[in-house]
Amino acid sequence: MLNHSIDNLLISISRLVAVDSAGVAIAEIDLREGGILIGGGNIGKTSILNAIRLFLLPEENFKDSARKFGFSDKEGKFYSNDESFEHYFPSSTSFLILECDNYLGGRLPHCQILYRGSSDKLDYRRMFTSLRYEQIRHLFWDASAGEDGIGGRVDDLSPSKVQAFLKREDRHFKTLMRSSAIKEVIYANQLLDIDAMRFCLFPLSTTSDADVDAFRALVRLLFDMKTGSDTVRLAVANIIESQKKERKDELNFDIDAFIDHNESLARREELLNSINSLRPEFETLSDSHQKLMKNKNAENDLMQYALMTQSQVTQENNSLGLEENQLTLLKNKVDSANKNCVGTVDKQKILKGEKVALLRQHKKLEETVQKTQLLINQYDESESLEDIVSGHREHLANKEEELALKQDAEKRLNELEDLGKDIHKLEDMECRYQASVNNQEFKLFKQLTDSIWMKLASVNLEVAEANPGRELTQSELDAIESFTNLLETDEQDYKLFGVKLDAISVDNRESDQSHLAKIQSRLESKRTRVAELKAMDSESRFERVKVITALETEIKRTSTEIGRLTAFNSNLQQFRSVDDELKQIKNKAQTLEEQLESQKLVLAKEKEAFETQQIEVEQLRSKLKKLGEYQVRVKAELEAHALPTSDFSVLPDQALSLNEENLLSRIIALQSKRLAKSEIVEKVQGFVRNQVLENDDKLMGAHVDDDLLDHAFQQLQSRYQGLDEEFDILRKNFAEHKHSVHSIINELKNNREMVRQFEKSINRAFKGVAINDLAEVEAKIKVEARFSDLVGEIEHLDTHSDEKASDQFIDRLKAFSKKFFPDGKAALLTMEQIVSGIAYRVKKQGQTGWESKSQSTSTIMLINIKLVEILLGRLRNNACTTQFPLIIDEGASVDSSQFDWLLPNMKQAGFRVLSASTNSASSEIIFKFGQHFRLDAMRTATPYSSARTIAFTGMPDSFVTKGSALDREQLDMFGEPDE
């Protein structure tokens, strides 16, 4: 069988698989022998078969799905875009797989895989692999899942996982998204190029848009053989439409525009006749127009008069404004001069107050400085102020200490104790130094060499001055010498372990006798102080109070003198500063006096200028009042004639005399013009109403501009002068207009002829074809009645006459346009509009005449199927053969006797008939199909979604003794049986 298929260049769609789609968890349908899907109602049988459309059409998404795929319910109502998308691709684990035996692209079957794309775009995507379905089945279904042997979901199923596997295992793997690319792959016709043909489903003769559109129509028909549907008509119309090779075959004639233009020319003819009948009225209008032109500028003259009046008033107003501003300026100057005088007087008062305060301060500082100077003069000139203050402070401290002792017996007692301790220490020191003086020969200074003693003195002078009272032993001398040897000489000083020590000069050392004298002196001072303190305790109360009072007075006086002395420099500086300020104030007072005199002179001058300007302003105001009264009169005249009272569109005239005589003459001229204009307006509007002039809202208004009236008159004048020429042009337009209909005549005839030729070609194909019990079949393509009527009318139209087209022809065009172009703007006429249906007439075997009664539903369906076979054969590359699915929905509703002819004939023609039915399908129908699929016999316990549990993964049931093609294929794997 395979070799035979290769010889015939066969392309056969062999298997359809739905995974988590169309209501099932998985359904694997063998398409090679056809068959019928059996199952309960509304489980997805028909929608599984309809999924084949998604593979056969080069679409990318479900937008406009009704036009693309035609998915509909039993009543013929189309499913929405979203409903279709969610039915076939409800989740990311939804896949549709089509396996195809394509011997032009390789010996092994290939698979096309569809999967969900973006839900926002409602798109689905495609993968193509040269692997058989059995090689990739494990990616979608796990046969070992669950405990019932049915199998179940693959837990990690996703498009990315499938792609990754196919990229790794199949070097021919590819993904396609664009419709143009998909079309080139699934409709390929390069028979000698294996790569080009590898994934082809149907080899079109060409992949042009026309052939692809024709194939789309036939695919719709393959899946919709209901005789009551409009699918057959649309398929035929689309195929005829695809045969239009050039633009000239398409209707590019704007019918409504043609009708409108014809009516426009008729109206023009009527208008010209009307204009010609009103020529006497125009002569009368011409006389009135001359009168109007005589006073053409009357409004402008009056407005010019008003403009100059307004200009004069404006000018005088501006002058008055300037003078009032000048008056205000002078008033400000007077106020400013007066303010300056007041300000100077205020400054004099303030300066006087400052002078009084400074005089008081000057007197006080002068007394303080003099007293302090007398105190300083008591001291020698060699003593500085700081020395004097220091002496005072020392004296103050002594007095305060003495006062404290006088007032505090406990303090005196504490001091006596401290003095006793000091005297005891001094007495010990006196004895020690006295003993040292008595034994001078034993001092270390005497027993040690100068160098050793100097090093010892640098470490501790008190130790070096010690007197042991005996001679040092040799070991003691050695020890001292060894210790002093540790000291290193560092220039004039010494260092001991890095510590720098100051050297002691022998010449500058103090003797014990000198120390003794100092100790005795300090001891005497301490004893004297003890005597003084003891004397205080022996004083009487009166003497103590007297001494305390004297001490307090002395302390207060001393503190005051210290304060004066410390503040002397500051007070002296401040005294001099105040003295300088007094001198400055005197100078300022003199300056202010002179300034005040000058300001008084300026004030008098400004007052005089202000009074003069005030007189001039009053004169201008009086003049402007008169001009204002005159302007009111001019404005009243303008308003009376409905003319603008401002923003005049006239030129100024500086030489115009603004008097009552000029105003009166302009009013009379305007009245004369208005009367003439009223007559002209009435006549012109009469011409508008008679459609001689174009209807202009401004022209028909209550107030019409002169320029517009003049323009209207010029139009009328030009119209009547060229009226004869317009009649000539109209006759030429009629001829040209009718001649332009040549295009629509040719296009409509061409479209009608294309329908006839296609009808003939179908009937030629039906010649000699026997369909069931029919010996002969003829097709009749019905054409829309208005189209036929119009084609019949235009064949009798005289397109060379200079008269307008007949009303009958125009009525035909209107009816045609209303039917085919309801918007009135369509430019293309398609076969879908022209072809209204297709009917058949038949002769049964053994009869000589055509059947007069209408055919049964089943018979028409068989003829439609044969028509599809003929049309597909025209589109397919002649070198190839195909095995294609043919869907007959609800096959159980078709007369079973029809299948005796249908199934073998369709198989021979390359179709595999598929149908769907509920469980009520008769065994006779099932037997005729040969094999059937019990779709809902098993349900998996582990589906991808709980909404989709049906799992059909087994063999189809068959009444064919040889078994199904799938059975035979699997038996062939084991070789020939042993005899």
C-alpha cells in the first residue's frame, strides 16, 4: 500500500488528536478510514471534527471567527470569537494535533500542533514536526497515570516543554505565526522539493490569494453540507470571484454618483429654462442697481463724520487726561514741599531733645572723670593705672580678710591651728638646718666630688644638700658613684634612661646658713600673727565694733575707688564722645535752620504753579463737555440707521468740518440709498427664490451688504450674458454623462458572463457523472433579480444621444444601488452579492425527461458533495492525490440508503467521510460507515481539568472483517504470519 501511495504522490490526513480541548481530556481519532463518532449529547463530537478547519485554514486568531471558520450551533447561530477560542484552547495545556501522511515530504507522517497563544489577541500558534504522533504522544498523555489503566495528564505539560523536545529531537521542526508563511507551507506545490512539501496538507495549483480564498470557501462547504445553509452559494460565489484576474473585472463605477449627476443635469436644464423666462425682471433690476450705486458711500460718509467726531472727543479727552495728570503731579509737588517743611521742623524738635539728654550725660561724666583724676593724682606718676587698681584690690582683700576674722571667732581659731602647725614644721626645719651648720664638714656637698654631686643634684637637690652627720663609708661612696655613672652628659644637662635632667650650678647653690635665716624670718612672722589673733580675742566688744565699722567703711570706699579707676578710661572716652556729639548737634541745628528757609521758598513756588494749572484744566473740561453733547447727537443718528457706533471701517478725514450742515447732508444721502437698496433686495431675493441665484443665507437675510448685492447683480448680469453658452454646455454634459455609463455596462456584462461560464463549466463536469440513482445532473446558478434586470435594461441604452437618460433606466440603477450598495458608496461588485443561490435539476436512471419535483435533502447533499469534489480537483495540483476528511454532521439523520453510493464513491474520490451521532444511531448506519468511535466510553480520573474528563485513546470499533487501517498497520509490524 505504501508503494502505491508513493507512486500516486498521495497526501493523506490520517489522525486528529485533541488534548484538554473541545470538551475532552484527550481524543485520538483515526481519520484514514472515516467513521462515525458515537456518544452522549453535547459532549463535543461535532466540535472535535470541526477542529480540522483550524489546521486547513492559514489563520492566526479567532477574530471574526464567524467569517473565517463558520462555527455555529444546530440552529445556525454563530459562536462568538471568545466562545470559539475558549472552547478549543481553554488553558495552557490545550493542544490540537493533526497527523498527515505526506509522501512528497518524506516516508514518515508529520504532525501539525496548535496551542493557545494570547487570550487578549485570541490567537493560537502552530508547530510543525516531521515526527509521528506515536513519537511525541508521551508529551501529552501519560498512559501509566491513575489506577484504572486509562491514563491521565502529564503534570508538566506546556508549549515550552513540547517545543524544547521537538527542537532537540527533530531537525525539521519549525514554528509559524504569520498567515502568509503558514499559507506557503500547508498549500505548497513545489513537488520536487522535499523540504518545501514536508508539511503540506493540500497542494494548491498556486498559492495566490484567489486560489487560497477559493479553497477557504470549499473547506467551509466540506464541513457544512446542510442543504438549507448558505454555504454552497458562498462557496460558488467566492470561487467565481477568485477567477477575476484583473482590476477591470471589478465594478469601480459609483452608481449613486451617476444617478446624482443625472438628476443634477436635469435640475440644471430646468433651472436654465426658468432663468431665461425671468429676463424682463433682470432689466428692471439693472435700473434699480444704477440708483443704488449713486449713493454707494452714504453709510461710509456718515460713519466718517462719526469717526472724526469720536476722534476729536478722544483727542480732547487725552489732552484733558494729560493736563489732569499734570495737575495731580503739581499737587503732589505741593504736598511734597509742605511735607519737607514739616519734616525739617520735626527733625529740629528731635535734635533739641537729643541735645538736652546729651547735656545731662555730659555733666554727669564730667564730675566722675574729675573725681577719678584727683584720686590718680595722689600717686606717683611712674605708677600706671593698672598698678593703682592692683594695689587697691590687694588692700581691699586684706581688709576683707581682717573683717572676716574680726567677725568670725571660729575662723580665727582655725587660722591659729594652721599657724601652730606651720610654726612646728618651721621649728623642726630650724633645728635641722642649725645642726647642719654645726657639722658642715659632713655635708654630701663636702664629701663628694663636684661632678658626682652635680649629677646627684640634678636628680634631687634636697638629697644632694643632705648632711648624714658623719663620714660616708667607702661602700656608700661607691654606691653613689655607681648610681651617678648611670647619668649621661647631654651638652649642659644630663639624661637618665632617656629622661632629661636639669644641671645645678655649684656657684648658685644656697648655703645652709641662708636657709636657716629664711626659716627663722618666716617663724618670726608666724609667731607675730599668732599674737595678733590672740589679741583680737582679748579686745572688748566696743573696740571690736569700732574696728569692724572702720573696716567696712574702708572696704566700701576702696570698692568705690576701684570702680572709678577701672571705668576711668571708658568714662573719659565716653565724655569726649558726648562732647563731640554736642558739637555735631550744634552744627546740625544750624543746617536744619538753613534748610527750612529754602524749603519754604520752594513750597511757595509750587503752590503758584498748581493754581495756574488748575485754571487750565477747568477750561479743558468746559470745552470737552460741549464736544460730548455733539457726539451724543451723532451717535443717535447712527443708531437710527442701524449702523455701527464704534470700530468704523472708514478712513479718517482731518479736513472734514464737523458742523451741523455736513451732518444733515449725509443723513439725507443715506435715506435715499436705503430706499433704493430695499427695492434691489426685493428683486434679488426673487431671483434667489426662482433658483436663478444660489440660495445664500446672507443674501436672503433682512440686512444684506452692499458688496453682496453688487456681487449678486454681477452674477445675474454674467448669467444672462452667458445663458446661451450654458445651454450648449448642458447638451454636451448630457452626452458625456451617458457615454460614461459604458464602463458599468461592460463590467455588469462581464460579471454576468463569468457566472454563465462558471455554470457551464460545472455542467460540463457533471456530464457522465452518476450520483446514486441519478443518471444526469445540471446546475443552475441563480443571479439576483435586480442585477439581471439592470443588465437587460442597459443593453438597450443609447449612449450617444445628447438627451438625458430615461427615467426607466435611472429607476433600474436606483433599485440596483439600494440592493447592492445600501450605503451608496461601494465601488466593488462581488459575486457574493450577485449569486443568490444554486439549484439542480436531475434525470433518474431509465427516464428521458427532467424531474419536475424538488429533490430530497439527501440527494441535494450528494450533489453538493460531488460539486466539492469537482471544485477541489480544479484547485489541487494535478500531479497529486489527496485523502481528505468530509464531514456530514448528524449522519444518523440522513437516509441510510444514500450511504451505499456515498461512502465507496467518496473514498474513490479521495474523501474519508466522517460523521457524529448520539447513542441512538442505528446499527445499520454504524455498519455502513464500517468503523465507529465510542467517544465517551472512558473517563480519566486524572484529567487536565475537571470539566474535561473524556479519554478516547483506543482503537475504533469496526465491522470490517479486515480490521481498521490502524489495526493492519500494527499487524504489519510483526511481519507475515507463519504457515
